[in-house]
Amino acid sequence: MKESIFESWPKEEISRRQFVKLCAFGIGSLAANSLLLSSFSSTASAHPPSDIKITYDFYTKTLKAVITHKVSDVKKHFINKVDVGLNGKKIISHAISQQDNLISQTVSYLIPDAKTGDVLSVEAYCNISGKLEKEIKVAK
């Protein structure tokens, strides 16, 4: 007759309480490790915007920013906020609920107070992690 795997284990006796503690510890460790690994996988795909191309049309007083932020799902991972500054002072804060497309988010704003030599800045925020800021000097 074949010996079962349980018969070949060491014959040490452990109490039911010790057995339950060992099982609980094993299950707890497994759950903690799973949670840790899942947090790494979600942050591994999270990233700040990779670039911002800013243009300002002096005659129409329009600022346009194309924010490069490649994602796989525009509803779950996207640019969620854009701040615009004029000479270091925040003048616009724009909340966004989903990204335009899988590659970028484009925004346009009327900035009537910008003059030659002023500095316009655009700061874009990823809804999961990170941000990027770029600036340009206004010219005619």
C-alpha cells in the first residue's frame, strides 16, 4: 500500500491553536504581499506628463498647450488638472475629468493681460502620480 504524503510528514504534534496561528500568519502574509504587488503594478503604469508644447498667439491673446501623456485608458489615467501662470502668479486652474485621447491633452485659454516679455507657465497634473511645468516668454 502507498504511503500518503501526510504519513511521511514529521510526527511532531502541534496544538490546534498553533495550527490556526500558522494558517492565519500564512494567509495574512499572502494578502499583504498581494496588496504590495498590486500597488507596484498600478504605480508602475502611472507617470507624469512627458512634455508640454506651449504657444501664445499675441494677436488673438490665446495660449495653447499640448500636453503629452500617453495612457491606455483615458478615463482611468489622465491629465486631471492644468494650472496657468502669468509672471509667477496662478491665473487659471482648470479641472479635467478625462483626457482627450491616448496620447495627449490639448487646452486653450484666452489670456488678454499678457504683454511682450511676460512669462506664461503651464503646469499639468496626472491624476495618479506626477506633474510637469513648462514656461514660455511672450513675444510679438
